[in-house]
Amino acid sequence: MPLDERRDPEAPVTRADLAGVQRQLSNGDLRMTAIETELRNNTALTAEVREILTFARTGLRVLGAIGTAVQWLAKIAAAAAALYAAWQAARHGIPPSK
């Protein structure tokens, strides 16, 4: 229950009232310090996670570029194989099917 509701507003402030206020301020200060520490830890962890995600994103981009290059090489290899097969068929004829 807050101090305002426990005492008559017209009554003079006592040492006990001031001690209660001081105790509440000390408790609030401890809580605020704990929150600041937790926030600092959370910020450091968030920075670490962000760094890991950036690294992963870069790695995926590199893998995507490699995949694109491999696709192009596969298409070129297929075209070369088709041209070689056509050249061999023109030079030696197509063998009869069995």
C-alpha cells in the first residue's frame, strides 16, 4: 500500500515515513541497477546474434553465387556434350538401334 494512503495528508512527516521512503528508493535503485545490467547483457547478446546472422547471410549469398555459376557450367557442359554427340553422329553416322 503506498505511503499516501496509509497516513493522513495533514499529519506531519515522521522519521518513520522518511525511512520508508528511503527504503523504497533504495529498493527502486537496486531494481533499476539490475534492469540496467540485464539490458547491457541483452544488448551484447543481441549484437552477437546480429553478427552471426550477418555472417550467415553473407555465406548464403556466396553459396547462391556458387550455385548460379554451377548452373551455368552445367548448361555449358550439356551444350558441349550435345555438340560433341552431333559431331560424332555426323562423322561416323548413327549406329542402328538394337
